[in-house]
Amino acid sequence: MRRAILRLAAASVLAGGALACAPGPDIAPESRAATAGFCSNVPRGQYADLERVEVADDWFEVYRVAPRVYAIYEPFQFQEVISYLILGEEGALLFDAGMGIGGIRAVVDELTALPVTVLNSHTHMDHVGGNAEFERVLAMDTEFTRTRARGRTNAEVRGEVAASALCRALPAGITEDNYHTPAFEISAFIDDGHRIELGGRTLEVIAVPGHTPDAIALLDREARFLWTGDSFYEGPIWLFAPETDLEAYRTSVARLAELVPGLTTLFTAHNTPVAPPSRLLELHDAVEAMFDGIAVGNRLGDGGVEFVFEGFSIIVGPDPR
Ligand SMILES: [Zn+2]
């Protein structure tokens, strides 16, 4: 089944003639941003229904999406990444730390005085940019994580702050020539099933490799919340990076779909924070249709192939594996 998909993608690419290699999330973002027309859409409509919390740094918009759960949204950069501050009675977890364009530590400090631990949904640069601002960072025990903890150079990520990737000026001190992803120290490695006790709130780590080897979801079983990271959000889901493993993603999506009966809300990592759990069943169907060769992909100008579904799409590279 998988080979059929790969042939479909490859044939589709070949039909388009000579094409560059697959863009990774860090390589040519501005071309995607330019075509997305995202500036006219931000903040997206869903935010009007959420409770806004004012913070001093206007690079971010903060929303209270559930009791003691804040979405920290970066609407002015095309990734529209969303980090989450999850509070317990004794501690707080920052699930992702954003782009590292605005100073996320100051925002977190405005929202809570509790000790904060950082954990990333995965270690792509749009989620670890603020890690270095914190003393305690948990990380999945993978080689990919160790490599990405060394940071990314300006040359690797400068496209993320090109004018075409932005809807407003950069904060003072950040320029296209000095922006980079700082290296960060890992305090402790964790694995699938790890539990984070925040006092009155327990979060469970669910390994969902695929998008990256270190991708995780986070489950609050009692509140019935699931944070999906980049494994699902309402937008184009990127599965074209060299570190993406489509077979692993398929397995992980099946695992997430099994959780749906126990969930009331998904919190996702890009574009809009809140999605219904039924989306994971739709995602599961979509991925199976893709692998079965039932879903037909559209070739993109940069060589990727996009499979479009209701409310989201899946983009694979010309040479997925
Ligand atoms: Zn992301």
C-alpha cells in the first residue's frame, strides 16, 4: 500500500519536470507564506470566541482556552505557531516555546509565578525557539532531539523572519541577520508514558513519532484534553521533512484515534488552538485513504504532494519515506 502512494507521488513529481528537492520546514518557508495569504486571515476567526488575556509583549496573543490553560499564539509569522502554558497547583508546563522571535519567558512570567518546566511537542525550530530562556527542559530520548538541542544557525532559519514570512515588523533586537534558534540544555530525558505531576493535574506523554522521531502528544486524562503538537492541526500538515516517517505517522495517528472516546477537546500547535476530538477520526480515515491510494494528491510547485481533506490537508514530499 505504501509503495502505491510513493509511486503516485513520484509519478506526479516527474510529470512536472525538473524540480528542486523537497523543502524542509526550515528551508524555504517564505514561498509557502507568500502563497498562503495568511496576513489577511490572522488572527483567525476562532479567536473571536476565545477569552483574550492581555500581556505586555504584543508579538504574542494569549488566550485562556480552558481553566488554567493558556494558548500563546504568534499570529504575525506565517507558521502561526501556538505554545501552551498548562497550570497545576504546584507547577506549570510550557508545552512548546515558540519561534524565539518574541521573548516567551516574560509572557509566561506574567501568567504564572509557579515553577515552569518546558516540554516540546517535537524539536522543530518553530517549537523550541524559547527553550533556552528556561532552566528546566524535558526532552524525548532520541538522537533527533539531541541534534536539534544544539540549535539552528541563522543560515538555516533566516527565511522564517524574511519580510514575506511576516505580517508586521520584528520585535526590537531581532533581525533577519541575527535570528537563529538558540541551543538549549536538556534537564532530563523522558519516554513514552512519562507522567508529569503539576499538582491537581497529571499530564501523560504519548509518543507519536512520524512528523519527527520525537513527536509527542500530551494527555490530560481527567480533563479529557489532548495536545496534538504537529500531528494534527486544522491546516496543511507538513509531512515532507527528511526526518518525517510516514509509516510511523500512520501508526501514531491510529493510536491517537483510539483516544477519541475519552476526549472533549484537542489543542493543536498551529493556526487555531481548539479542535473537536472527532478530527482525529477524520485524520485516521484520511491517512488510511492516502496509504490505500484512494486519496488523490495534488502536486505542488515545489515538488510536494498535497492531499486535501475537509478542514485540513496533508503535504508529503516528492520522496517520502
Ligand atoms: Zn510546527
